[in-house]
Amino acid sequence: MKNISKSVFLVVSLILVAAMVAACGGSSTPGAPVSDPSGGNSTVTVSGSTTVQPLAEKLAEAFMTENTGVRIDVQGGGSSVGVKAAGEGTSDIGMASREIKESELIEFPNLKIIVIARDGIAIVSHPDVNVGDLTIEQVRDIFSGKITNWKDLGGEDQNIIIVSREEGSGTRGAFEEMVMGEDALIAATAILQPSNGSVRTTVSTTPYAIGYMSFGYLDETVKPISIDGVAPTEPNAADGSYPIVRPLNMLTNGEPAGMVKAFLDFILSEAGQKLVVEDGYIPVK
Amino acid sequence: MSARMIADKTVKVILFASAIVSILIVLAIGFFIFRESIQAWSEIGVGDILFKTVWRPGQDQYGILAMIVGSVSVTLGAILLGVPLALGCAIFLAEIAPAGVQAVVRPAVQLLAGIPSVVYGLFGMVILVPLVRKLNVPGNSGYGLLAASIVLAVMILPTIASVAEDAIRAVPENYRHGSLALGATKWQTITKVVLPAGKSGIIAGVILGVGRALGETMAMIMVIGNSVIMPQPLSDNPLTFFLSQARTLTGNIAVEINYATGVHESALFATGVVLFGLIMIVNASARWIIRGQKFIEKAN
């Protein structure tokens, strides 16, 4: 019995050591340049921002009907994942719904950024809130927890319930960059929801709630709030009068080539940009 | 060696190998989670991770104490609400219900265990959260510990009820006969004789429920609000503690892992290590108590 347990222990530890060696040796070197990510292959992988994902899926579908024999796989993961996937070459194209951070450009110096559309971020409240217009400063003070009651904004005497996205989300990143600025932080008491859709559900069902989401997710269940008198609509975002607008990016490691280039060219073509408009985003061309 | 002996040996080896594989899987998971978390422990520091309450990956602050408190509070709430219910259910099934009623109630309770956790979450989000919001306390959003505890109480009910029922049934019949013969009523027999005799089994059931509660993820994300704050009472009434939003250790991992890179990712693995440790302690104590129970049974 003793011998058996001893040999079992030996086997277990041997396998563990082997697994350890395999795991350490197997990790790829990040940042290695990939000259031609598509390599003439007929499958293009796209991953990253969940905001860009639905649009990318539609673009991919349209591209695939025109080019039979090409497969484009679109996956989510979030903007940071998109940057990493493109930079490390695990995906041919990465998607990011915010500006690329300096630290990311240092880590992946070969990243090529292609802006495929622009997207406004709307501030929305529960439909019963009777405040319809705020300044950027007021929005910042609400989300940082400085203003906690609607009465300070001319509304009812009710506590404001903040709904935000989680750390790392591209929508949150863009909101922090354009509204919160360098110093203000989103209050820790904010309810955090992990997607645009669940932010909308939470804001629409929670009285006195305020949140933010991509224009593409606006519907009649939530009330859009104007910023300095400018309503969050596509024409206002396109002509520059609505201030909270972010780029939707596609990223490649190095110059795109082959099918990857063909797909990106299609997105920027008239047909591709038409789909961008159909989805409620602002075209770049 | 005869063919029968060879067959016998082969089966033994295969069974032995399957047992080893499950041990290996546990060890491998533990090992890889720990390996991924090493960067966080060394760069942020063990003390800063375990005892700081501010979690802001954007500002390189990675304290998970608020999440530990969140997980423990919601589990405590679930135990407070769920244990009396589960215990009542177990006593009813083991001692009172006639066979016909048992045949309906037991599968119904066990069915609760089969409902996917996202369905519990949906139910909590659409039904419970608006109900909790009706409590008129400033700052009460409905999302928080109370709604999460209620959902969790229902989720751990089948685990506790079935283990507790087994423990009650394991109490030797002559205990009951002795008590009844001395003139005790049925209720006195249950509370003074049967429950104390089955105590360790019942406690083991509760601890298994605790383990299940600590590990629950999806339903918690949907109803607890996910704010990284130390839960605290919203007003002078200390009970409003349970209206506070919170985040669980499991929720922290699930909500942020999609976006995390570098130290942030490693800190999420560190969260996993803490969770792993907590659950291991809980399960070990359950085993320890169950073993104690077996001992008593043998002595009888």
C-alpha cells in the first residue's frame, strides 16, 4: 500500500512538472511582428469591442455574400482584448471602441489603426426623470458623486442612482476620457452592469437612475438627456455639435494585406459605410 | 494468468486511472490559477490585495477586501434566510410527511437545484429587485445584498435540505421510540432528541450550502449591483446594511476578465486564489464534521 501511494505521488508530480514546462514553453512571444496576418488564408478572424461587434458581424455578412469562399469570424471580448489580439497576432483584426492608449502603442508599436465609424455616447435617464438638459460639468459631477440629488439639477427631491459600465469596457473608457477627464473618477457606489443592453434594462426599470450608452442602443425605454441643449442624435454628432463622440477602430498588426485588406477596404467603401449608417453610427467617409 | 484475472486487473487499472485523473485536474487548476496570480501578489503585495478596499484597475489599485466582505455578507444573508426554510423542509420530509406527500415535495425541492443560475438571476432582476426597491430608504436602488441573499437562499435550499434530511433519517429509530415512550410529544421528540442527534450532519449540510453560495456567480452579477464598495447601512437602521450594493469575488472575476490584461488580469486570478482558499476551508470543515458524525453512528 505504501509503495503504491509513493509511486502515485511520483507520477502526479512528474505530470505536473511536465505540464508546467509545457505551459511555460508554449506561451507565444507578445509583440512579434506578423507581416501578413491573413497569409493568403481565406479565414479572417476579428475580435474585440462588444460595441463594434454587431456592426462588424453585419459588415462581415455583406462581405461574405459578395466574396464566397471567404470566412470572417467575429468574436467579442472587449476593446482591451481587441488591442491585445491584434497586437499579439491571435486575431487578424482587433476591434476597439475607444482611442488606443499610449501604453498599448508602446507595447504594440506596429498597430495600424483604421477608424471605420464614429459613435456618440448618450446620457440617458429613467423616463420619469424631469431633467432633460445638463452640461458636461453637471454630468461629471453626477457620475463622480458630487451631485447626489435630482433637486440640485431642478428635478424632484430624489437620490440619483448612477449606472455605469465595468472597468475595461470601451464605452466606459470613452466616457471617462471625454466626460470625466483626468481627475474625476466614477463614484464607487455606481451600479455596474457588464453590457450596453443591461445598462439600458437597469436604467429603464430603476426610477431616478442615470446611465450612459452607445447611440446604437437608444430606444424608447430610456430618456436621452441633451448636453448644453444639444440632443444626442446622429446629425448632431455628425456636424460636431454633440460633444461626446468616440471613434470605432479596427486594428491590424502592420499594414493589412490580402483578405484582411480587402475586408477593411470594403468597410470603408460606399456599401460598407451605408451599413454603418443603417446601424445608427456616423460614417467616416 | 487466466483471462478472468487479466480482465479483473485491467478494470482495476482503469478505475484507478480515473481516480488519479480527477486529483490531477484539481491540482492542475489550483496550480495554474496560482501561477497566473503570482505577478499580482509580487507586484501589488499580499497585504494590499487582501486588506485594501479600493479596486480601481485604471488607477492601479487592486484591493479586494470589499469583495471578500461582499461575498461573506451575501452568504450570511442567504444562510439566515435559507437555513430555517431548508431545515423546516428537511424535518417535514423526514419526520412528518406521509409517503405520498414526500413523493411530490422531494422532487419539487430537488428541481430547484436543476434551474440554471441565469434564470434565478433573471427572476431576481425582474421580480425581486423592483420589490426590494419599494422599501422607502434613501439610496435604495433595489440592487444589493437583500435581493441577492433571497435569490441565493432559494438556490442553496435543495443542497441543505437533502443533506439535512439524510442526517435526520440516520438518527436511529430507537431514539424516537425511547423519547415517545417517556411521554414526549412528537414535536418535543424532534426538537429535543432527533435534531440534536443529527446535529453534525445538519451542520455539514449548511456548510455545503455555504460553499455553494460563495461560488455562485451569474445570478449574483444580475442582482447585486456590482459596485466595489464596503457594504454599509444606508440609514441609522443597521438592517439597511442589506440594501447596500456590493460585489462578490466571483462577480469580480466574471465581470472584468474579458477586458483584463497584465497586472489587472493577474489580480483577477489572485481573486480566484482567495475564493479557492475560502471554498477549500469551507469544504474541509464540512468533511471534518461529516466524519465526526460517522464516528458517532459507529459508536452506537
